[in-house]
Amino acid sequence: MTKYASVLFVGTTWDDGKRRQAALRQVLHEMDPRWSLKADVAPTFAAARGTISRHEELDIVYVANESSRLPMETLRQRCEELADVLVRHDGKPWVAFNDDSALDPLVLLFEGRGIRVERDSLENVVHDRWAETEKAEEHQIAVA
């Protein structure tokens, strides 16, 4: 059985996003060769909102502040806009951040809107999301 994951890298440069995508794909395949990864890069939050709206099968949105180094207040505003799109997404994607404590207020912003946030390694977040989705699907099959 193939394990599918879909990740959107937000706030990274195109090159860095592609580098992260390749690294994540490699680590997932080392964990289990059945992984199939679809990853997109959105260097800006505006681009991310459009991508999220068009992306039905989105699992994880990895939020960074590397492509433009926005001040915290601006980053907070962009994350509020992102949260508005995520909360309406049928797939209920999770948000992942690195472990920078300066991002703690952003974690609370997303969690306050009912969006799950993880701060583990991205490969662990992807695996956990897949495992939770699989459990939910198995439960739906068992109930039906």
C-alpha cells in the first residue's frame, strides 16, 4: 500500500523549498519506500492562499519566514489570512513550524482557530498525519 503525503512549503524561496522537498522525499523513502510525496512551494503567503484553495488533497502546510523575513507583526497578519483559508479547507491540513520559540504566538493563532499545529521534524509530522488519516478511514469503514 502506497503512503501518500501532500506538503506545501510557505515562506521559503523556490530553491530552498525544492531543496526541502528533495530532503523530505529522501527521508520518507528511507523510513519506508512506499511513500509518495507531492510538494509545492509558495514563496509568499498570497501565493499560499491560492495554492491551498486549489489543492484538495493537502495534508501539511509548513510555515517559514525565510523568503522575505517579515517582521513578526506582518507575519502574524499573514498567518491570520492563511488560517482563514485553512479553516475552510475540507482536508483540514495541519500546520508545521520549526522549533523557534519566537513563533509561539503563531502556534496559538492557528490552534485558536481549531487548526492542528506540530513542531516536530517534518518527516515525523507527515508520518503522524498519515497515521491519523489511516485510523480515521479504517474507523469509517468499520462503522459502515
